[in-house]
Amino acid sequence: MINFGESPLLNGTIGQLLGEAATKWPERVCVISHHQNIQLTFSELLRRVDILAAGLKKLGLKKGDRLGIWGPNDLEWYVAALSAARLGLVNVAINPAYQQNELIYCLRKVKVKAVISPDSFKTQNYPKMLLSVKEACPFLEHIIIYSQDHITGTRRLVDVEAMPTKTEVEAIAAEQSEISCYDGCNIQFTSGSTGKAKATLLSHHAILNNSKEAASRTVGNLDGKICCNVPFFHMFNVLMVQMAILHTGETIVLEARSFNPVSSLKAIAKEGCTWTYGTPTMWANMIDVQQRLQLPINSLSAGCTGGAPASPELIKRTRMILGLENILSIYGLTETTGIIFQSIYGEDKDLTETTVGHLSNHVEAMVVNENNVPVPFGTPGELWVRGYCNMMYYWDEEENTRNTLTQEGWLKTGDQFILEESGYGKIVGRLKDMIIRGGENIFPKEIEDFLITHPKILEVQVIGAHDEIYGEEVCAGIRLCDGEKMTKDELREYCKGKIAHFKIPRYVEFVDEFPKTYSGKVQKFQLKKQLESKGVIPTRQDRSTTISR
């Protein structure tokens, strides 16, 4: 199936889009940073971006060089990312939670020439960590810190911004035509849950068009402000926040350096935000806080969920408790520049609750069986996609690139998926997460969607536990609503007669929090390690914990 769309693809670059936005809405506020007490108009943003781009150029950075941006949701992150685009650099988005070994891996992988970072965030001392890796990363020429104080061995961001002359700043605009829309401009590291993270290279063309199509189905339908929530380094934010406002002229509200449900809801109330975004875990946290605080968030009328599948029950609760008229879904992978299926604003609520949306414009999709043969509509199989949005390649990983991208241009998603003739799609589950119990194939998402219908349950994660007899058994991690109590027997009783006996969790563990990535995705492999180390579930080597039946 292919969805051609109503308008052609754009051939510009991110830098050109910023210039167009500043021309269209020069005096309109484009970003408000609550925690920094700063706001910028589109023309002010463009001016700051070109000043930094000219400063980086004066340091010797040139087209194709990699610029690492390592930090939380500060205004400087956004300015640095757009400066990279205007100069033709490749923005290397580094997770702000990364520790030293992870940092070294990222810098070495793509040979980052300069890094822009704050002086600190939470427990991280960024300058100290960056200086300590210089010997291991001799190609790292410049460490640029946004801080009032000068730190030996680094440059201050304000000093870099003070370097260029007026003529050098103005030259940046004149050089935009020298950057091709097909040039790589962004490197995103995959989660690396099954090994070392892969560096996914994305182009101006893919990001520009994916964000345009996403904005047309969401932000373009409402005037107002967007409460950010999701981290700047993540593709969810790149498309739906950073790029979206350049297409629509809306305003970003940065409520905090990192997601906090209280800060988010307070910012929505104060600024009168109409939109907000989040992963399913973020939505669950906002629901929990709003039930307790009852903040005045009447301006909020729409939201978007992505990063992981959201259950129908969570979408219903979000709509009811946060008062949203529309809660929309997006689905995609880093390798597909983020979004390949997306809800359509104003669609039937049942479609929003039971699907991940409609196939995006200018994207081709098919579902194949284990022999890579296409299956009929409505039949589960692995989703493959093809189109402008597919990644260029994994940096310096030819074999992994070949294993993911076929010679015909199809990208293998690794998701068990159902594609309907209507163009809507449903996730069955990640193929690697599938539990095989005594020959029965069980997808955790089905059990998670059922268990969260219990009124006491706020969040559920289902994983496979090793079993000597059946191969694997079902284990459920349960996070209860604030103040609620439940027993394991009560949970199992709720399941009887409603789901097949082999899907009823053999192991149940109640938790206060799930291990998550910085972007809010639950790390099931870490949850499994935690439960194994606590003895809640058996490990493959632990034969003594096998339970007789």
C-alpha cells in the first residue's frame, strides 16, 4: 500500500525553513523557556542561530563535520541544532543521561569535532567528563560550554558567539543554497537494548518532509502553544516540536530541563497551552498528578502520544482526566525519521484507541510473513516500509545497514503489525519481545492492554520469564494508581475467563517505577534483569526455582 498525499514533497533544507519562518512570522514568539525566563521571536531565533553558526565556522567547523549537542531541554540546545543545520553540519544528538563510557562510544563512533553542552545537569558535570575523554577522542577539537564561568580547557558559548563580524554572520544566509536537501544533517543513536547503539543518519529531506506531514495532521489544526515534555535529542521532539513550529508558526513552551508532570501541568495552566506531547509513561504520570492536584488546564484540547504503543484504556483515561478533545497517536522508528503512521485530527475515537493511525503521505508499506512474502490486509506479519523517510544508513555499519534496508529500498521494522485496507495499522508487538510459551506465541502488548483496564492499575509491563518446562512464562510488572492496593491473587482472578489461561501472568511484581530511557521509554530488558536479580523470576541458569505443576 502507498499513500501519495495531496501535496508534493519539499526539496528545501532545515536552514531554509527557519529563514522562511522568520520571514513569515518575524515578531511572533516561537519559544518560551520557563526555567530560564527567556523568550524569543522567530526573527530573534534566526539571528541567534546565524551568530552561533558564524562562530562555529570561525572555529574551523565546515560542512559535513559532526557537532555533538549534549544536554537537557535548554534554549541553547535548540539554537545549537538549528545553527548546525544552517552551517551544513551534522547534529549528533547525545542523550543527556549518558555516562562516560557511553559518551566515549558516541564521540568515537562518528568522530565528533565539537560538543556544545551546559556546565551541569542533575548529577552530571559535563565539562569534567568531556575533558576526561579528550585523550580517548583526539578528533574532539572544541568543547563549548554555556556557562557564566570560564572552565579551563573549554570555550564559553557566549565567547564563540562574540567571534564573528556582522559580515560573517550575514554570510550564513547567503550560503544556504550550498547545502543539499539530500545531505545528512542528524545522527540519532538507537536505544542499543540488544547491543551497542547504532548511529542512524537522517537527511534534511527526510526530516523536513516528515515534520511537515506530521504538523499537517496535528499542530496545523490548532492555534496556540505546545508544552514540550519530550527531550530535545529524541526524534519525537525534533519532528513534533522543533520542526513543527517552523511549518506552522506556533510557540514552544519549555516547562523544565527534563520532564516533570507537575511542572508540565503548571506550565500548561500558566501559558494556556493547547497541545502537549508525551510517551505513554509521561501521560500516565500526568494523569496521576492531575487527579491529585486538579490544576486549571482548561486550555488543553489536544495531545499526541508516541515513543511506545499506548493502550486503548490509557487513551480513554487521558481524554477523560486531562479533558482532551483529541488524543492522537504517532508510530515509527528512528530509522524511518520518526513517523510512518499517524492519527488524523478529528477521526473516530475508536480508530485512535485501537490503531496507531493512518499510513503517512508519500510512504509505502507492506506486511510480510516469515518468508518475506506479503500477506493479505488484516493479517499479522512484519511491517516493511519504503519512501523518502527511510534513513540514509547506519554510520560505519555496512552489514547492519544491509540487514535493515533491502536492495529494493524496503526498511524492515521488526514490528509484528496488522495493516488494514483502510490504511490504518495496529501493532501486535515487537518480534524480539514475543513470548513463546509451550509453542504458543504471546505478544505482551495484548496482555498489557487488557490488564490496564483494571481501575486500580496505572501502568503495566509484560515480559517473558525463563521456564524449564514451557520455555517461557508470562511475568507482569504492575504500577498501581496512587493509594491503591492489590494482591497477586486478585490480579489473576481478574484475568480468569477474560484472557486465555496461558496468557495469565505466572509471575506478578508490584513496582513504584519502571526502568526507563531518558526519553521515557520503558526498558523491558532492564526490568527483566531487576526481577531476576531479586529472585522474582528464575534465570536461565537457575534450575532450582522451577515450579512443579
